[in-house]
Amino acid sequence: MRRKILIVAVAGVIGTLALTGLVRPWRDAPGDVVPGDLERPWMWQATVGMDAPGRASVLAGGDTLGFRGTDLFDAEGKIAVVGRGGDYRMLLHGGWDTVAAGEDVLLSPDGRRVVRPPVDQDSLEVIDLESGRSTFYPPPDFAAPPSSTQAPGWSGPVAWAPDGRSVLAEVYAGDDTHLALLDLETRAVQPIGERILHWQRRTASRAAFAPDGGHLAITAGNQVRLVDRTGKMVWAADLGDRAYLAGTGAFTPDGSKIAIAGLTGCLDDCDAAALAARSWTISYLDAATGKPAPGPSLPAVTGSAIRALGWSQGRDLVILRYEPEDDAYREARADAALTEWNDTGWQETAHITLLALPPSGTARTLLDPPDGVLTMDVSQDLLQAGSFGGPTPAADPFPARAIIWLTLVPVACLAVILTPAFFAVRRRLFPGTGDSPNKSH
């Protein structure tokens, strides 16, 4: 009898897991292609350090249980690494529930590594997704500004160089930040640009590398500046308050032009409806001179913000479109600076969509993730090759972190409690069915 109760209890647990979606049929792995859709990760999804996923196609963040937790027994912020073999593996960020894929945590151009801000120490961290091992880069030895008593430290990464050998990052000292170029092989750090207040730089528009990696376009106030890898400025262009560097993928594939995102619609005192009605168009600067230049005519996009990731097959601009949270409100510019408003931020966003903007065509949806996915990054090798629309990888629950027991133990206890009641009801309804081992034939 006890053995039967145990068997039924185990069966009950398995059945419950099946009903809740934990036991599901196997699906094909996406391979070297960006999936056509994503699933939300489980709360206990294994980490990259536990079971490295290999090269990744996508990073994703959001506000579901799989992306957010509590530092009491989980992590407040989590980023999903979607491997090309179909595995979902997590990067944990304790105490930081607004961590954003693509702006705080960046996927390398070939999908093999991730760079992220300091988590448990002051060092910038580069994680090998094929081995799970991390390499740490200590804070640069820069002189702090006279007004600050705080030693400089890494704020976080901004952009990968196209060859994956260096990373542009932000360095903070008090309220000031400036950009710095980190060589991952030599560990040399080169300051880039001047110090500015950290909230005066739109995160989607901080900088972009030229395709050859020799120059960068950086944002400083209402200006875009072209600088070389030593920080020497080549030119500066004033954009005004309704135009921005389009994103890390702003340079055209031949490096001759830089895409600028222009805003039509509400700029000050905007509620969610006004933010959602904004329209964005792409214009261009000549990369050699900084002057306005002709370029491909791309379709306008409606949304609270856009962020350019790169160019697909040398033709289509791939962007993320942002839709505002229901209670999002953009105050007047002076107030917005004080509250650190960010139109591509985790708190301001309700939904994102990955779009392709073809010349003289209409926008095409590449990936429309499920609700709760608010931030994303895409591997450049797949983006540039136009490898989109792969099968949806299943967010399988195993391997799992230890917090899975917070779910399984109550289920098992419930099964053990209910099993005797099941047999009691069975005996009452079918009195002729007993459990004696001695049966007459």
C-alpha cells in the first residue's frame, strides 16, 4: 500500500508538471538564425555559469518572474541568453531589476561573448558563452574630477567594436561620466570624449562604431561627434533637440553615412498616448564631414522610441521599436533630466518589436516577443546576414537552479496529502477492489 502511495505521488508530481508546462515535447533548435519568436524563461532557469549555452542569437530582459525576482532567494534582475542550440541560460544581476539587454548587457558581434557591468565587484565582466568562464577588467586608473571624492569606476558597456577585440564603456566619477575604449587583449584603456552628467546622454544614442572600427560617432548633449580611437575629434554636428544618433548600428554598411533618428510628435509633457503616437524618420550625416547627406528613404516608424541595431544584407536597417508603459509620462526637458527619463528604458517600456526598414518599402516584423519581454540584443553576424525567422526555441525548465524546490516541494507535498484521500474515495466507490496480495483465481 505504501509503495503504491509513493508511486501515485510521484505520478502526481509528474502529471502536475506536465499540466503546468514543465514536461513538453522536444523542439528543433534554431541554429545560426534569429528565432521568429521567444518564450519567457522559468524563474529557476539555469545560469550561464551552470551550463553554458554556446554561441547566442539573442539576449532578452523583461519584467516576468523569469526576468525578475527577489534578492532574498533569487536575483532582482535577470537577462536570458538564447543559445543557437535552443537553450535559455540566465545572467543574474542582484539588486538591479531594470537591467536591460542591448544597453547594459551586450552580446558580442559573433554571439560568443557577453559584456556586462560590474556585479559582485568593480570590474567589467566579459563572459565566454561557450565555456561559461568570465574575464574581469578592473576600473581604469583615471584621475577623478576635482569636485569628486569617488574613485573612477566602470558604469557599464556601450558598444562592441566590430572585430570584437575592444569594448566602448562608460566610466563614472561622482555624477560625471565619460566614455573609454577598453582593449580586451592588452587591457589598455583610452578615454574618449569629455565628461558630462551621466543622465544627459540618451542610452540608445551614446555611440556607434564605424564598420572598420577606426572611428566612432558619439553623442555629447545635442551634438554628434566623430572621433578616432585616441579620442581626437574629427568633426561635430549640432542636431537640435528632436534628432539623435540612431543607435549602435547607425553607420551604413560602407561607413559613408551615419543614420540619425528624427522625432515628430510630443517632446515635452507627454502622456502614454502622446508617446505612443510619436513618429520617427531616418536621415543621414556624411561620415567624412558631418554635413547632411542623402541616403536610402526608409519607412517612418510610430512608437515612443526606436534604436538602430545594424543593417541586414547591406540594405535594411534593423531597429527595435518601443511602445510606452501605460503610466509612462515624459516631463518637460528640464524636469526629465532630473528624473533620468529614458525613452528606451526598462521602466518606460511596455513592449518592443524587432523591425526591418527596407528602402522605399514598408516596415517588416522580424521578431515580436511575448508580453513581458522589454529589452533585447541581437548577434550582429546573424543580423548582417539577414538570418531571421528561425524556429522558436523552447524555454525548457531543466537544468534548473536550486530555487526550483520552492515550486516542486509544495507540489510533492500536495500529492502525498491527496493520495490517501484518493484511495479512500476509491474504496468507498468500488468496495470490491482491494489491495490484498492474496487473490483467488
